[in-house]
Amino acid sequence: MSKQKSKKKDDPDPKVEISVEEKLSQMVRLFSKIDTTESYDPLSIVLGCLSTAGYHRARLIHLTPFDRVIGGMQHILKILCPEVHKGYAWHFQETALPKTDKDRAIESVQILMALKKLDCPHHFLLGHMLEEKYELFAPVVDWCITQMHAAAIEHENYAEYSQFFGMDYESKEEAQKAFTLALRLPHLTYRNPSARMELFHPTIIRDIVANGSVVLNEYIHYAKTGQQIYPRWYSSDPAKYKPEDRKPVHPLVTEPDRVKLVAISRQYAREMTPEARRTMDSLLEIIDKMDIANIILDCDERLHAEADRYYESYRKHDELHDDYNMLQRRIDEFPSGNLDVMTKTFKNMNSRTDKIKSILAKEITATNEKIKTLNEKDDKGLNVKNCPAKKDEAEKLKLYCSDMTMRVADLSQKNKHLRDTYGKWKEFIMKLRALPPVNKSKKPDPNVPEFPEIDNGIADKLNALNNEVGINSLEKLTSLPRTSAKDDILLRDSYMAFTGDVILTLQDYYWKAKLMYDERREMCRYRDGLADHVKVLQQRLKSKREESPLLKDFTASLNKMKNALEMNEKVMAPVKTK
């Protein structure tokens, strides 16, 4: 992973990427820039940061400030440090009433223990917490939020999502179900369940029908009551999955919730001051222009389409793997011969043949000389004509010489056939070696993307939008005229909470899009690489079919030659010892 890789044209462009922790730090600075008033004291900054980081119970009006801050810090720290001490469970109980010093101390000590375990660089004491010195809370909270979001983008937090790419699926429908459930896994901030309370889930930002008024009033209503109207929009239970769940939020399902929020928004609007209503109108315009629901829907559909293409590549890879194994088995069924080894054997046979033929030729010559001598008269005037014994011996020598001559002819004939079959087989092998390599499925071209079939713009779009939301939208908020009215503060806090949810959701989709791109590219490389291997095996099988009769003829000639040589070597053994 540490190796430097050259930038490919189809790689997501990282030049504008800003991390979540940087965005949240910018939010803290934006909070700090607001004129110091009673409304925006250090407590308000801390509560705003906790809410923006996904802990919306920090905005609940009916809770004590201590519970809102301590609950938020515990929520974040429990993500970073699930167990403060071995056998020591986190303890926290929300209440609208003041707690005893003992309860406050117990809940505070847990936080200090976790901060120490995580090596928090800020000096923070139990007295600071019990005395509620929120100006000292702010840097600690900011550090905790930064650590949480740094942890959220760690690859292990997307392990369940990544599992989709490593599983074997029986059908496309099964793969679609698995990916939908994996994609629906929420950002780490919303994933940590709590028995003590139901955390807010930003379902409403996905509703393409809900307008800015409906969206903002969901956040306002939660701050006032601690209850959200929209239910959690996904189910992590595979048994409850339905094919229509591939769509983010179905408009008909959420219609009763919208109707309820419209009625609530009208009631809240009647209770607002004219100044607060102007602020609200401005915020609603900002939210409507964001069009977040349609953007998420577009990214959701594109990711599902990429998942379908991944599955198709995966199935193609499986088919190619089966083809590869089948071709390899069929190739293995054909006889194989190594040219160098067979050439060495061929030369050895030629050498042995020449040697035997030479011995036989000398034996024939010597035998003919003996016959010639028998035909001539000896000292007693005897020869084959007048000596039955010599005539009988001469006949035997003629038969022996004829047998030697036939052996030489047989060896010559077999050797000629061996040379012919070897020559044809070697010629085929040399032509085969001279063939150009099998064409690859991909020819590197620096001017075109490696895999045009991959949608590489999802992550770029999400990152650019995230930057816009994290900077421009927040700056628009700070540019609005402010009042000290409680309604105005509630509106701004609710908008900040909405913005934080948008950033966290887009960032979660951003990393899932990056992982999708990496997995798609890797699978395409596997698929095309295997396709190249299959092409090579197809060519090899074709060559094996053409080579097989040539190699069989040569092998048969080689065996015949070997048998003839062994037989002649045994017959000629007594001759060589003479």
C-alpha cells in the first residue's frame, strides 16, 4: 500500500479533497467567529460541535447542559474506546433534573479515564467537568470529534461493506441484496447503539419529496421534544430485505411523516418572531438549493449500478476460471515432449545407429572374405564345388551375411523414418516459437482510462459537494443577520445539525465510492488478466491438436528405433568381443 503509483486518468481526483476532521474544525472556527453574546457562549459552541458531529441529543432543550455535553462526549469516546477499563462498563443516564455530585463524578471520571487511555493532549481535570467550565471543554470536544472521524475512515470500519466484494453469490438478486444491506450500513457516528436512548437518524435528508421546511422542522422538533418524526429508513436485518429497498426512501412510505411535519412547521412558524421567520426563510432557501436528497439518490443509484457491474465482472471471472481449468485439463490429455530433451535422445539414437551399422558393415565385409576364401581351392585342391563341408559352411556364411545386410537395411529405413518424423515435429515447434504472442485484451494507452467501463466520477462529485456544504453553506449561515431571540438560535443550531448530517452522510458515501472504485478496478484487472491466460491456453490447445500426430509419429519411430537398436546390440555383442 505504501508503494508510489503513477496517477491514472481514471483515478478519482484528490486535489480538492478535504477530510471530515478538517471540515469539523472549520465549523468550530466558524462558531468561534460569531460575536460573543449570551447566546453563543462556550457551552453553545460545545453543544453545536457535538450536534454537528452527529450527536443531536446535545440540542435537546429539556436536558441539563451537563447531560447534553457529557452524553455527547461519552457517545464519541465509546466509539473510540468501547471499554474504559477491563470489566468496567460505560455508565450514563439522561435526566432533565440536576444530578447528585456522586453521579456527576462517576460519569465524568469515565471520560477522564478514556481520554487518558487515548492520550488526549489537553489538560482536563475532574474539577473542570464538575464546575462545568465549558471554555475548557471546547478544545477537548474538538479533539474527540477529530479522533472519531479519523477512526471512522479507517478501513476496518468499512469491513462489513468490503465483505460484499469477497463473497460468492448464487445469483444476481442475492448479490444485489448483499450490496444494498452493505451500502445501508450507517456512518460510524450513527452505528453505535445505546440502550439508554434512541439516537437521531438523518432519514429525512434522503427524502426527495421533502422540501426545506419539512427537513429543517424535523431537526427543530427533535431539539424541542427529543423525538424524530421520520423512522430509521433502513433495516440491517437480511430477513426484512425487499427488492424495493434498493431505493433510498420511498415517497409513499414517508407521506404521513411529511404531513405531520408540515403541520408542526406551521405551528412553529406562527410562534416565531418576524426576525426568526426571515432567518428561517433564508435557511429554507439554502436547504432547497442544496437538493441533497436527489444528489444522494443519484450516487446511490450509480453505486448500485457499479455493484451490478462488479457482479457481472465477478461472474465473467468465474466463467473464465472454469474455461481455464477445462482448457488446462484438455491440454494435459495430449502427449508432451521437450524439444531439447527429445533432440538429445534423437542424436543418441543416430549415434547408436551409426555405430551398429558400422559394426554390421565390417562383419559383412569379413564374412564375404570368408566366403571368397571358401570358393578358392586350398592346398589340397578343395573348394565349395568339390568339398561338401566347405559348401555347407559357405551356405551358412551367405545366410549370415544376408541377415546382416537385412539388419543394416532395416536400421537405415527406421533411422530415415525417425529423421523424417523428428524433422517435421521440430519444424512445427520452431514455427510455433516464432509466432507472435497472443494479443492481450488491454493495450496500455496513457491517453485513455484504463477501464472506461468504471464510473470514476462518484467520489469526485461527493468530495466537491462535501466541500461546498462544509464551507459555502456555513459561511452563508454566518452572513445572515442575527438576533438574540431563542427562535433564531434554535433555527441556526438546527441548520448546523442538518449540515453536519449531510457532511457525515456524503463522507460515508465518498469512502464507499472510493472502495467501490478500487474493487471494480481490481476485479477488472483479474478478469482481463484471466481472459489473457484463457487466450493463451486456447492457442496452446490448438497447437497441441496440430502437434499431437507429429509427436506421436516421432515417438513411435523413436520406440521402434530403440527396440531395433537394443535387439541388434544384443545380437552383435559376441561380434564386438571377438
